[in-house]
Amino acid sequence: MGNFVKAASLSDLAAGTAKTVVVNGKEIALYNLDGKVYATDNICLHQGGPLGEGMLEGDVITCPWHMWQYNVRTGENLDDKSLKLATYPVQIDGNDIKVAV
């Protein structure tokens, strides 16, 4: 893991939403679960869909391309636990969301 780098502002990530950001050249999806922010790879393991553009319901993100679903806390695919997105540590510093990639 690298150092924590500012990825976004809390004011740009409303509760219950997802957002795609680029951190150190890597696409990351951020998720705001009632003020707690999680980060995973942005790329769906199925066919590369953009998870940051998916629908977030509770702690589950649904890929907008083919409806694959992942738990944003763990990165696990809901249908096949052997498939797992990379997850990244998140720090909140004031209004800044920082991610270590």
C-alpha cells in the first residue's frame, strides 16, 4: 500500500452514492455508507464495467453493465465468494477523502 492521497471531498460523495476517482493513476470506486467511506477497484471482474457508476443499495454495489453485485466493505462478489475486488484503506481528514493505493 502507498501513502494516503486525497481522492475526493466528502461534499462530493453524498450518503448512499458511489463515485469513480483516479488515485495514483488507478481507477477507484468510492462508496459512502452513511458517512463511512469504502474504496474498491472500479473495474467489475465480469467484463470491466465501471462500478463507481453502479447502483449502491446498503453495502452492495451493482455493476451497471451486467448486474454483478459486490459487498463494498469486503469486495466479495455476492454470487461467488471466490471472486473479490481489491479494497483500499480510507481516511477522512476534515472534508478530504484519502485513499492508500
